[in-house]
Amino acid sequence: MIEILLATYNGSEYIEEQINSILSQTFKEWHLTIRDDFSTDDTYDKLLEFQGMYPEKIKVLEDRTASKKACFNFMRLTRYAMENVDAPFYMFCDQDDVWEPDKIEQTFNMMKKMSRKYGENIPLLVHTDLFVVDENLSIISPSFMRYTNLDESKNLCDLLIMNSVVGCTIMVNRCLLEMFSKAPECDRIHMHDHFMALIAATYGKIGYVKCSTIKYRQHNDNSMGAADAASFTHKIKRFANGSKHYKEDVMLTYKQVGLLLELYENENPKPDEKIVSLLHGYAELENADKLKRIKFYIKYKILKKGFSRCIFQLLWA
């Protein structure tokens, strides 16, 4: 059984398409748990209608206390799942996308291969590529990874500085979810998907399905979105945002690694000493000067993908 965790907030316009795409999956052994973050539109009413039509497949949580942040909404879903759901694998779902019919099947096939190879007692994570589409589902790009100039790197050094794991594509095993559920709701977590990717890269394994399994809808209300990395306009916009925005973003990555160490440093089996040293060194960059940061980046090859990103990283270190 696959447990799907869906977080909603004022998603009335698109939520029916999303849930119907889950109902249309080729893989049928799934259950959907939904937590609404106190929507002010009719999202919750629509969710209750779906629950009424498919009571064996869909559960809408009564807890609607506002968390005011998508990351925290997913964290509350995670804690609920750990206490009330006994499933070996879990997926995360956004309210405004559309899943390809074989999304669960494709992702689960990779997860089964990894489970056989590595066992289920270490954190395992599988993610996929995405179609980038407009609000009417017309394709902007067949590959989110190419569009945003990212890759499927499983390398911890790459993931420290820049996340390439998109939360709405991932499947994790129970071991990873259990570790993640220990994390507090706090501003030291960059995003839930980034934090889970770091757990998997440090203590377990990451797998990637090189095909697009989701239509990732771009619209005015996206909490996160996809930007064309090759666009000159995008580069100018990033530069115009200036060093303050960049430094705040990177500072969060240092804080996030510090939290990772606090929560899991005594987990067994412990990661290699070199990995522990790398994590401590990266977390300590929060209080380091610019020169020390640049030296650390170069020594461990912790560089953002793309020429302009690297330049901004070193310029605003």
C-alpha cells in the first residue's frame, strides 16, 4: 500500500483535477490522506465530497489549524501518518498539479529496486522529472530539470547548496518518514523536500526516474515555481534581487544542516566520518567570513549548477 499525503490551502480551482488524476492511476493500491490548512474558499467542502464518494480511498483530516506554511502543513501530515498509518511507502502531493496515469507505478518500480538492493532499514527516496505547464496544462517544457538547469544529482555536496528534488514527485520509505517526523516546525528548514533529500543523501540512498510523471502547473498563486534558467530576463531579475536575497537563501541552507546534525547525529548506522565532518563544516559557515566560505565551497566542490549561479555564489558568498 502507498500512502499519499496531500496538503491543501485555497486550492479550489484545481483540486478536483488533481484528485481525479490520482483516482485514475494505473497502480491501485494507494490511500490518500488530505490535510487542509484552514482554506477560506470552498476547498474543504470539495475535499469532503470526494471523501464521501470514496471513503475507502480518501481521508480528510478534521484538524485544520492554520500552519500558514506549506512546509509545516506537510510536516503535520507526516506526524499524523507516523501515528495513524501503517504503510511501507509514502508520496507527497500538491493541490494544483496533475499526475500522469503511471506516476505511482513508475516511482514504485524504482523504489522496489532500491529496497531489494539496499534494504528497508535505511532512508530511501525516489524522485522524478516533471512537465512544466501553464495554468491550462499546455506544456511549457517537457523537462523541469532542463528548464531550470538542474540535474538529478545524488551527491550530498550538490544538495547542500541547491535542492534538485521536487517534493510533489517523491516517494519515501517509512524509515525516512520516521526520521523526518522528528523535525520541528521551524524556520531552520528550507523546505520539506530539501530536508528529506539531505536525510536520504546522508543516511540512505536517492533514486531518480528520468521521465516526467507530473504536470507541474505554473500560475499566479504558486508557492514555489519553475523559472527558465536560460532566460536572460531571469538572470537579470536574479541579479536585481541582489545579495541580500541570495544571502538569506544560502543562510537557510547552513541552518538546515545544523538542524540535521542536532536531530540525527546519533542515528544508527552513523554516516562516514568524512560526511559528518563535511556537514559540521558546512553548518559552521553560518558564522564564517566570506573568504572562509569561498575556500570551503572550492575545497569540497560545493558549487551551484550553471555559470551565472556559480558567479553569484562566489560574489555574494
